[in-house]
Amino acid sequence: MDSCNFNIPNDLLNRVSQLNSTLLCDGLVNSGAMDYMIKPVTAEQKVSGPAFTVSLEPGDNLFLHEAIHTAPEGSVLVVDGKGYEHRAYLGELMAFAAKAKNLKGIIIDGLVRDYDVLSKMEFPIFAKGFIPAGPFKEGPGSINQRISCGGIVVNPGDFIIGDTDGVVVIPRDELENTILSAEKKSAYETSRVEEILKYSKLKSESLPVNSIEPTWLREKMKKFEGC
């Protein structure tokens, strides 16, 4: 894989960049949401791009070093650290190297360190937390194979979106349909917000208002009638 976008058409990349993790998650047949503990080091950082996968031995980051220096530019490193809680997999030196190699970001099912530096970098890193203890560098591991990260299966080239709400994995062959569904949900939410704001304005002016109850709510509640 030598392409920075893994052959994802530019129009899809442009469209997906306008969407957030919640909309895309709703657009998936299955949610694709990673473990809620995997969050950005800084809330302002977002990441999106094709996955370059890494599997690590618990507490060992040798193959993460290898991935940083072999992954295509524009990819997101998605790292199965097995949720190991006793050593960090990454610190400031690796983060600076990944940024210099023009990677989009790093998602780790595990811990990192050097918070004071990572939190000020303009480079997206998502992890479960921080610990000062450093990793081993002996292996084994694997690169660009199917992995599990944060409870979700990730294949090389799957699309990754991460923001303050968390990380979502979109299977490569579902990307276009997921974007379309997410765009429809976005349009619906925009319309609903406008409707609610209009309701609030009219009510504050003591003017007649229509119901803002969602159109689907009554139908959903029918099965509970008489309970």
C-alpha cells in the first residue's frame, strides 16, 4: 500500500471530513465504536484516514516503531495493545517521529506517556490513559494484518474517524453508504434543531406553537399502551 489514501476517492474523503464520529457511527449497520476509554489526548484533536494496523505483544512496542517508519503517509496507525495497563506504548519521541513521517494520527488500545508534551502537539493521539513506565522493545508483533482494537475488528484500509466522542471504524466497503446515511442524519438533525429553536422563540413570545415531539415517538410508544 503506497497510496496516502489507500485509493479512497477524493470526493468521499472531502465528504467524510465534514462529518463527526456520532453521525458516522449512526450511519453504520453496526456501530463500529471502539471502547469508550479510548479518547484523544487533547479534545481539540481529530483524526480521519485509512487504517494501517499494528498488533503488539503486551507491554512491547517494537512493531509500533517499525510501523511508524513503514506506514504510508496519510494513514492512521491503529494499534492493538491488548489493553495492557502496566506500561506505556508511546511517548513524545515516537509521536514526533510519526508526525514527521506525515501520518494522520495514532489510535492505541493501551496507555501512553509524556502527557505534557503530547497534549500540546498538533498531532492526534488516542489512548486509554497515561502511565510513566516505558515499554519493552523485543517483539513479537505484526503489521498490516486484521486486528482487534478497542473491541472492534479493524482491517488494513478501513476508514478511521476519531474525535472527542471517541473512535469509529468504518469497513472500507461500507464507507460510501455510511457517508450517505450520515449525511441524511446530519440534514435531519439540522432541521430538528431549527424546529426546536423556532418553537422556543414562539413560546417565549407567547405565540401559538406546534408540537416538537418527534414523528416516530408515538408509534414507538404504542407497544407500551395499557401497561
